[in-house]
Amino acid sequence: MELNRVAVTGAGMMGTAIAQVVAMGGYPVSVRDIDSDFLNRSKTNIEKKLNALVDKGKLSEENAKKISSRMTFTEDLSVAVTEADLIIEAVPEDLELKRKVFTELEKIAKPSAIFASNTSELSISSLASSTRRPKQVIGTHWFFPPQVMKLIEVIVTPETSQETLETTVSFCKSIGKETVICKDAQGFITSRAISALVVECMRIYEEGIASIEDIDKAMRLGFNHPIGPFQLMDMSGLDVVYHALEGLTEVYGDRFEPGRKMADLVKTGHLGQKTGNGFYNYRK
């Protein structure tokens, strides 16, 4: 299947970055959100990112203008998705919210359109069941920040068609990404693996074996990780990580249970970089 136009629903950090990557890959892309402030912020952030690339000599001014011209921003779902061949859902990690979005898309999108969910751990089969086109539903787990990270984890259900899979993988490669393919299971490959790491690091901290700073340093220098697990959780958002761990705990047992420190931080609204305080204090 040939993809000529892409739509992204959700103009948060991930949706914005995904849209930028898709536009830089040469595709016209529509960004839709129910909040005009989010849309304005999304457009401004992308312009800043493109201008920064121009200033660094990594992108010509002419190409930056071409990329911007491929992007549209709208609150109208029908305007965004009616002509789209691929619709990437990038709303918050809430299963019922995502199911609601898929149900709305079902009514408007062209019959041939592929629905791809950007989720780090939620059931793709459950999302597919909210549509009448389960063969055209697939998971595409992007990594933050999408402009830098090379991998897209592709998740298939028993009903995902071979054409949908091949089209999705081809699209990912066309925008310069590498892919791995995973069956639909809670946490997929990467979220399940990194969750096991961060939970064990939280246990090491809570048992008084080492400080947060030294655990992060050990992971960075001992395993060549770009950032430590506590820094990663702060960057991702502690609420997002906490809810993901709750989902994994429900399926796999208490080996994924969040630590007391994380629970306290989430309860008090200290969610990491986005609030200025988490495992680290960013207000300094």
C-alpha cells in the first residue's frame, strides 16, 4: 500500500516530535488536537527545532521552509484524517481514551487507512476491537526524543494483516528509522525490559545500598547507557512510568511493582522534568 499523507492525533511532546520526523521524511502531515493551545505550542516548538538545525548548519533554510509547508495544524478531526493513509494516534497513555479516539477515527477515516498507536505498553488488540478494521490496526512505539532515537517498535496482533505490517515497516524505513517486530503482549520488548531494570534500581535505592546519583552513574558508566534509570524516569514523566508499572504488575506480578519513593512522588505531583521536581530537582 502506498502512503501519500499522514495524520497525527495528539499534539503533546510525542505527537509533536513524531509529526516533525514524518514531515522531515517528506510526507504531508496533519496534526490534530482538541486544545488550540497545544496546537500553537506544537507549531512553535517545531519551528524552533527546525531553526536550530538551520543555525547549526544541519538543514538549509529552504528545506526548513519545505518541511514547515508540509505541516498543517487543526482542531477538526475530519480535516486532519479524511485524506490520511496512515493515522498515528499519540494521545496520553489511557486505554479508554485511545479506544475512544479509534472509534471516532473509524467513522471518518478512509476505508483503506491504517491506524497506528504510539503506546509503550497498552494492548493493541484492545484498541483494534474498538474498530471494524482490526486487520489495519498496528502498534508503533516511538522513543523519546523521536528526532534522535532510531528505533520504532512495531507491534502486531493476531489479526494485523501482512500488508499492514509491510506498509508500516516500509514507512518507518522511509523516514530513516529502524524497526523491531513484536507480538502484542503487555510491555512489548523494550518497556518490559527497561521496567525490570528501573524497578530493580529502585529496590537498590530503597534498601539503602546506594544513592540515586550513584545508581544512575553506575548504569551510565558501567553499561554505557546515555542516562541513568532515575534520570530516564524523570524525563519520561513519573506518572507515565508509574501507570505503566501498574499495568505490568497486573499482568506479570509484583516483580514490576513500583517503589514507595515513586508512589510518594506521584501522589504529591512531583512528576519529573515537566513539573520541575522528581527524583531530581530541576528548579535549581
